[in-house]
Amino acid sequence: MLPLNQLCTLNCQSKDIELSKQHLNQYEEEGVLLAKNLFDPRDYLPMLNDLAGRLSLLEQHYGADVSENSNEISQISDRLIRLEELAPGAQSVLYDSMNSAPSLHTMGAHPKLMTILETLLSTDISIHDRYIILMSMPQGEWHLASWHQDWYYNEGPYSTITMYAPLQKTDHKNGSLTFALGEHQKPPVSHDEHDHGITTKWHSLPPEVVHSYDRVVPTSLEVGDVLLFHSLTPHTPSKNQSNYVRFVLNLRYRDLRDPQFLEEGWRIKDITRARQAMQRSAS
């Protein structure tokens, strides 16, 4: 495994964001770009308000004790853990409701983010219809996606980019991502039900394939940092071994100019098998 955060890195502290030829070449070679300080922490406030507001509605619905409606991420985590203990499955309800939260759609088209994506893809981009806030519960495994390629679950053009932006500091302890650099240049790999040591609903990359990776890089992100990676870049989160929920904004972007996507009429092929895997329950 390579040292922490040995990734192509773009520092976004300045107002004018510009990817150099070196950035573009390195992204093409490695399949991952780390955009440091892309978002201001204040950019997350509307999402935190949406999370807190929806959580409050669920607390009232399930008869939970609502002591405060704080939008602090630590308080949202504590409240969600208590609610899930009282009403198992409430976390899933909150997860689905956030798909339609206005704040996620606003963040998905953030000007600084679009500047980078339009450079990596083109000026004609579509956003995947699932606007996701990942909510990794402490010690949870069933919803933990071990080694996989996002393309397997979404298809579309190979060039599709995933955006991963944690709402709090994220490292190996609470479930950060680890990548296999350069593997996106190969054809997609079939996924199976091997569990890589955890019991998960997700189909995963075969262990013998994972063991062959020679450029494996873990990550550690601060609030405001964003990972952008190719749909064929293999990656895995670590298990959340902290005492709080790990929240991550997770979106995908497709290039409408991509020849493969145009040839397919901008339509997605049959991904029934992958969808059925994600719909499985732990019972």
C-alpha cells in the first residue's frame, strides 16, 4: 500500500480554479483527483439543515424524544443513532428522503465543482438521478460496499465521474476510501458475492483481482475536500469503527459528448443484477 493521500491533488483555495496539463495527465493515468478545499464548510449548511429538518420529522413520527433540532453534524449523528435504535429502518427512510433535498441539487451544480468537471469531461454534462448522502453507521457492514467499480452499479459511459465529499473529517477509522490507481485503464471486471471478510449486500470484485493491485492508496479528507474518480477505478471504504455516523455527499456525472454514451442514445443498459444486490436485506 502506498503512503496516505499519494493522489493527483488540486489545491482549490484560490478563487480561480485551473487544472494544469499535469493534473489532466495524472488523472488520465491514475483515475482519481483530490480537490483540496474545493468547498467552504459553510457550503454544507443547507444540507445540514435539510438533514436536521427531515430527522426532526422522523423523530416526531416515531415518537422519539426531540431535545433539540441542531444542525451540527455531531448532533445529527447522535440523533440518528438513537432513532435507528428506537425504529430500525429509520436511517433508510432518511437516506431516501435526502435524494430529493433541494440542497443536494444545489451542491451538485456548485460552480467550482462544475469548473473541474467540465475540464475533465466536457461542457455537456448530466447528473445521475440519485443524489446521495451516504450514512455509514458505526460498526455497520451490511451496507458497506467493499472493493467495487461504480460502473458496475450505474453503467453509462466509462468516463463517468463520481464525486465524494465528506461532511466531516474522514479517515481510515471512520470509513474513508482506498483506491487502486491506474486500474481504470483496463476493461470492467465482473463482480461476484465474495465478502472480503465482511457480510455485505454488495457484489464485489473477486479477491484474486484485488490482490493483484500494486498501487493501492488510502485517503484522509478534511471538510471541504472532494474526491473525483473514474467509474472504473476500483475502491473500497473501510469499516466505520468510530462512535458516530459518517456522512458523505456522493454524486455522479456523465459526459453527453462521450461517443460510447451517444451511441447508446444516452440510455443505461440492464443493471438488474446489481440493483437486486443492493435491494437485499440483512435478514
